[in-house]
Amino acid sequence: MNAWLNWSLLLITVIVMAGLALYSDKIVRKGNSEGGFLLAANTLGPFVGAATIVATGFSGWGFMGSPGVAYKYGAIELLGNFFFAPAMVFAVLFCARFLHQRASKIGSLTIPEYIASSHDGPEPAKRLTQAITAIITVLLLLVFLIGQIKALGLLAGQWLGIDVTTASLLMVAIIILYTSIGGLAAVAFTDCFMVIGMCVSALIIVITIFADLSPSQLIDGLNALDPALLAPADSGPYGGSIWHVFLVLPYAFIYSATLPYMSIRFMALAKTTKLHHVAAYMTPIACLLSLVPIAGLYVKLKVPNLATPDEAMPTFLLLFLSPTVSAIVTLFILFAMKSTANSVLHAIASAVSHDLRQALWPNCTLNHRQLLRLNRLAVILLGLAGFLLMLVAPPFMLSMLAILGSGTLMAALVAPTLLAQVIDTNIYAALASILVGFCSGCLLFWQFQLGWVEAPLYASLLACGSYWFVSLVSQRHHQAHFLRLR
């Protein structure tokens, strides 16, 4: 019976997502340009904008990985996971309007194009910067996408009773279907549908836990089991001291404001959308989703000897929920994974079909209909490429390289997107910071034993320093040249 229920739930959600994609296709065609596909024709209102930002930020990690971290390291993960809520709200309030207005003014449709167009310099240097940014985006986010596809296959395969490879292909096919039809509009509308399910899932988890144990009973039980679960000596995976967990706040802020699959939503907001309205919708949703890691602490108390911490959420679903409720919550967890996977796929496809095309073929003669076909073809091919690479990827790539991908890309893009608000400089500063952020991020990740957020933040500081230094040198060179001319 469970198998039939699970397949029926999946079929219903596919029909809903296909319907949203067809509705989104009208927005794409109404836009009559790449902007319809890449930026949802700038139609995202406050609720849809808030929902898609939160759904993308609180991915499957929040439902599967984070409870496992809480199971292993204790309550420190609750604090670390909670920091994502205010960080995303701050990113919207302090960065979204500037990015949206400047991108609209210069006509940018993607983050690489925005970086190239918003910095002064010769056209060849701008095209080179756009190409390098697009290539780095594709390389790092494709790694991230591989991990998302594998995670989807592992959970969906168990849920549907099929093998992992078949489940991964099925999940990729569903994502490709609605993303290729409606572009960012389809991604945003399906995210809106998904985040409602994610919130219902979070409520079910929290109510189930506290219907069994009061907060004081949970705290007393954990303290009796291991006092370090509530009073740790360090920040667990985030760093060697108790204070390192607070680095999650700036990390999550930069993450939300710079990564293409997050910040592109700022550019897609409607001109009439009020940012404080977006923040008002985001805050309760994000705070609710931040409570999910409590499931890891609950399972730690009830089943303290799991073989691996990653079994925390599957164990909760199996032992503490009825089969029907467990099936529904599992579907909503798949929603969380899909909401990030579709956004990453859209960002990669945009980098290939738009940014690389512009950089390599500046005098493009394709009409609107042909460009739309190219955008959709890129989604299909790159989605299939992610699936094929998942088949040959070694296991260690799936988690560690996902962290490498998002953190390093964040470091590469932080200066030319955020510092550009306060420093007016040229394309050479942008290119230098991108290369420094990328190279230092890779080096710090592989060669030094640092916490999860430390390497990206240190690389971000180096990238910002290079951006400021090249800007300063360029200004002095320009002033010296001007004085010689006088």
C-alpha cells in the first residue's frame, strides 16, 4: 500500500508542477526575450520571491544533513542552522534593491553579465571576465548539482522502492521538465508550492517531538546522555572554538547575496515589489525551517547508537511517524532537495546559453525564439550531464565537493557583486578578485584543516582585498596619467 501511496503522491505533484510550468511559459513568451526565461520577466512578487529564496536556501541539507550534524555534534547545529534565517533576510534588505536596480539599468540577465557590464573597461576584457565567471560557475555548481542528484536518488529510491540510478534519472527528468518549459518563473512558482510542503513537514516534525517530550525533558535527557551535546567545547564542523559557529552568519549572508542561484532572484523581483514585504514573508518561513535539526537531537536521545549520523532523519521517519505521515514528510523532503537542484540547474544553463554565448559570439544574430530554444536545450543537456557525471563520481565528491563548489564560488563572486556597491572600479579589479577568490578557495579547502565556513570566508577576504588593491592601483595610475597629460 505504501508504494502505491508514494507513487500516487509523486504523480500528483508532477501534474501540479507541470501545470505551474505551463503557466510560467506564458510569462516567458510574454517577456518576448531571454529575460522571460532567465529572469521570469521581472514578475516575482513579495510572496513568490520570499518563497523561492527560502526554498532554495533551505535545501535538502536542512532536512537530511543538518539533523545528522545535530545528532553527532549536538545543539551547536541548531544555532548554526538558525543563522541562515536572519542572513537571508539581511541579504534581501541590504543587497537586493541595489542589485535589482543596477541590473535593470544596464540590462543584465545573469550574474556573470552583471559583473562584466557594471565595471568599466575595454570590451575584450569584459567578455573575458564574463566567460571566466561563467566557466567557474559551471564547474563549481555542476559539482554541487551532482551531489543534489545523488541525494535525490538515494531518498527517492528508498521511498519509491526502486534502485538509486533509476530514481535519480526520474528526479532529474522531472526537474528538467518544468525548468526547461518555464525557466526561472517555473522554478520560482514550483519553489512556492514546495516551500509550503516544507513548512508542513517542519510543523509535523516539531509537533511529533514535543508531543512526546517537553523541551525541558529533551534538554534533561540530552544532558544526562552527554553534557557536551548541550555545552560543547568547540563549534563542531564549523571550527575549533565555541565562537566559530558565529561565522555562519556572515557566511550565509554572502552565500545568499552572491551565489548566482540565490542572487538571481533579486534581479527577477518586480519593480513594484517592496523588500520589507519580502522580508516579512521570509522571516517566519525561515525560522520554522530552522527548527528541523531538533529531529537529530530527538533521535540521539531515543536511538543513541546509530551506525552513522546521516541515518538520523531516516530513523525518525521510520520509527516515530506513521507510514502515511512518513510518506508525506518524505515527499516534502524531496521538495527541499528539488528546490535547490532546479535553481542550480537553471544557473548553470544560463551561464552556458547566455554568458558563454555572449562572450564567444558577441555579434549573435539569433532571434528571440531561437534564443529561447537555446536556453531550453542548455537546461536539458546540462541536467543529463549532471546525471551522467553522478554515475561515475566517487562517493567523496558528493558531500565535500558540494561544500567546495558553493563556498569557492561565493568567494569568487563576493567582491564584484557586494563591494561594487561601495567601490567604483574597473573590470581588471573584478577579474583579479574572481581569480583570487577561486584559487584561494580551492587551496584553503584542500590544504588546510579548516571548519566548513572558514575557508570560504578567508578566501572571500582575500578576494575583497585584491579587489580593493587593484582598484587603488588603477586609480593612482589613472591620476598619474592624467597629470602627465596636463
